[in-house]
Amino acid sequence: MPKSRRPSSSRRSTPRRSRREWFGRLGLALGAITLGLMSVGDSFARLVESADPIRATALAPGNGVILAAAAQQEFAMAPSTDDNSKASRLARLALLKDPTAVEALSVLGLQAQLRNETERARDLFEYSLLLSRRELRPQIWAIEEAVNRGDIAAALRSYDIALRTSREAPGLLLPNLAAALAEPKVRAALLPIMQTEPVWAESFLSRVATSGIDPVAGLAFFREGESIDLPVTDDLRAALVNGLMADGEISDAWAYYSEFRPGAARNRSRDPEFALNPNTRAVFDWMPSLAPGLSSAILQEGEGGVLDFSLPPGTGGPLVQQTQLLPPGAYRLTGRSRAIDQPDRSSPYWVLQCQDGRELGRVEVPNSDVANGEFEGRLMVPGDCPVQTLSLIARSSDDIAGVSGQIERASLAPAGARP
């Protein structure tokens, strides 16, 4: 039997985090975010019609919005905490011309925050939030404030607002939010927000499934989300299974896979007729090779499918593979091919390999005019090999037509069992 689930190395070496540390995962280091925001050059171009706010102030010196945009640009080019810097002067002038110029408030608020003038920064950002919820910088401040208070719900509300209203927010906030799912209280507070179907939900679920950021926490979130019909597709589930396997969480990966692939069994391969046609395949599904120079694809035919492959002369390699968790014992590989016509030295073969690279056996695939294309062979799985990979390998050929053919069926099952 495969080894029982064991903690990943990161969890073995990391002590249990305190409540405040978990809250910290929700927050962002203000200095790092400030620099990140300042590096986004086109964010200022959206604020005014002119692509150069600083030059635009010469054309409209009384326009508070343009002056605020110029203050933002000056601060981006020369960050300074000096209350008499050009950015600061432009921001104050912008507010004199237009007290609702929220971009100017952001500049002054960031400067105050960087000078550790907490009360002044709070006043500026709170005023900015009263004027508009669409500015990302005040929302980031609000997240920090909520984190400092230990208020998860308030922090998530600010996340939601920022992600709904700012184009810059997803790239900055979603990775941090995915990492925060390790805290059960965060998951519990986030589910009601997800139930409102926010515009960023699809992007976030994709991030959780594919980013590799704590896939065990992602699995817990997806399962807890079943109570609100969280829109998790089988493609997202398959991607999360791959993340769990990459993280060494074999037991969790298989348990979750078996929940959305009905009939999956550990003691045999799956999808013998190549009927499955998902957009995203899990490692426990047939996975055609994406290696350059190889053409390998699963094509649908009626209720089933075929593995179709072709290679140019002098090219070989794996065509398709499927991860197995076979218990120790004897197994029988059976299948059927068509349109394979190669010399024996160029015929493809199936190979079962242990995760550590050991080869456990091969089964040759003869030409399709032999035995009506049927092939069969026996393989042994030892007790010290809990994870295996079943692959179809193409040998290179010097024939001008290269190597091509199709596999209509392939099944690996315990010896003596029905295929």
C-alpha cells in the first residue's frame, strides 16, 4: 500500500503560527506595496486624458485632478517623505483646487505612513475612502488597519472592494489571499463573500487551484465551499490534484481525485478507452506528451477515443503517461492498437516505472496487423514502490515516414482480474 500521508517538509519544520501571524498573512507590507504600485507606469495614464500629467499641469494649472495625477507621478519617480517635496506641494495644491482629488490624498497619506505619522495617515486615508472606494491605495491602508486590529472580516471586505474596483488589485492581492487560506478563520469569513459571486471569484479559484500556494489549504477551502455551491469545476479540481502531488500530498491528492472521477480505483489504471476529454487533466488521468517534436493527442471517437501519435524520423520519447498508486503484486497490461507498422526495432512499448526511476517492466506493442492489434504483458510491483508511472514510449525510426499509429485501448489491472 502507498505510504500514509505525511506532512510536507515545510509543515514539519514550521511551528504552529500564532493568531497574529495568521492575520499578518492577510496584510501586505506597505512599503513593498507602495514600491510595487509606483512601478506600474500606466496606472497614472488612466487618471487624466494626457499621458504626461506633469506636462499637463502647464496646460491646466487649475485642474485639481491633473495636479493630483502629477503629484502621483512625481512621487513615483522620486519617492520622498519630505513634506516640502515637489510631490507633496503638488498634492496640497491639488486639494486646494479640488478637495475631492483622492489621488492627492493618497500621496500625502503614503508620505505620512512612511514617516510613521499614524494618526495623520489615518485621517487622510479615511477621508479618501469617504470620497471614493475605487482607489487602491486607501483600500490597502484599510486592509493594514484591519489586520493590525485582528479584524479578519473587515480586512476581507477591503480585499473585496479593491478587487472589484481596481485593475491593479488582482495581481497584488490574490496571491496573498490564497496564502491566507491556511487559516480556518479566513476561509470561514471568505465564504460569505464568495457566495455573492464577486467578479474576481473565477480568477481567485483558478489561483488557488494552480498557483501551488499551500494546496492543502486550497483543498480545505474547496471542500468547505461545497456548502455554498462554490463554483469549482472538475478542471480546477484536477489542477489542485496536480498541486497536491507536486507538494508530496499523495493521499490527499488521490482522495480528492476519486471524489470527482467516479469509479477510480488504486489497483488499476483508469480510462481504458480514452473516453475522458477534460480541459485540464490530473496526473492520474492519461496525459499526452507536450514535448517538442512529438505529436500526441487523445481524439474523441463516438463514446470513446483513441491516442493518436506521430513522430518524424529519428525522434523518440514518451507519448502518454498516467500516475499509478498500485499496491504490491502482479499486474496484467492489455490493449489494442491500430495503424502501427514498424520494424521490431522501432515498435513502441509500454513501461512501468517506480517514482524513484526504477523500471518495473516493459510490454512491447507489435504491429497492428499482428493478433488484430492486441497486445498483452505482465508486470510486477514491489512493496517498496508506492507510486508508479505507466508510459507509452516511442522508439525512433529511420523510416522517411517516421513513427505513427493509434492506441484504441490500454488497461493495467491485477493479474487474473477482468481488464
